[in-house]
Amino acid sequence: MGLIIQIMRLSDGKRKLMSVTEITGMEGQVVQMQEIFFFNRLHTTADGVVHGEFRASGLRARCLDEMTRRGIAYDTANFDPSRVLG
């Protein structure tokens, strides 16, 4: 189970969580990944403030079963791409 968390400083100087990607395996020497969550940049105001929303890609994390086995509860409704996440 491996996750890649990407945080980026945006043009307004604020740091935002941009992406959560799960490592799903290897195909030869190539790492296979799937993006689970991402920041959707909507617009930038005249004063330079970036606005956007964090959403699910619609793919369900493969590591969810392992999390459950370890006693980590997670609301699977958060994988719904039509929902805006916190």
C-alpha cells in the first residue's frame, strides 16, 4: 500500500493539497498508479486568490480493504466524484 501526496504552492502563495495518488503495482519497470483525489482549480480572482475544490476522481482506492483490516474506518461516499470534499 503506497500513496503519493502532492502539495503545491499556488500563484497566490498558498499551499494546497493537489493530488492523492495510489501506487497500484508494477508492470515490468513501470510503476502503476491511479489518482484518487485532486484539486480542481476553478478560477483566480483579480487580486490573485486561487479558488477551487477538492474532488474524488471516481476511482475507489485499492488500499481501502487493507485499511479496513487494520481497523481504519473511511466513508466510501468520499469516492463519489459529484461531491465536493472538505
